[in-house]
Amino acid sequence: MAVPKRKTTKSKRNMRRAHDRLSVEGWVEDQNTGEPKRRHHIDLKTGTYKGKQIIDARS
């Protein structure tokens, strides 16, 4: 069975865990309504994407 020869330092352990954090969602302000919306997603309130009407707006 493989056993480490040396103790892993706190620095090395924390560097290994640096990628385990939660990713931040990309929220931007909508140019038309001024409300926050997710990037590269259809705005479900207005039904637009990149300034084009994609689906019917919710009432």
C-alpha cells in the first residue's frame, strides 16, 4: 500500500484545494429593463436574446 514519506504541508494542501471553490455565475444588467440577468441566457420576462424576440413574453 502506498504511504506518503512526508507530511503534506498546509500550504500544499491549500494549493491543491484552490480549485474546489464554487464558481461565480455571470450576472449582468439588462440594457432594456436594468434588471440583473444571466449572461448568454434568454430573458424570460421579455423573451429576448441579443435584442431579438425569441419567445413570447410572460404576462
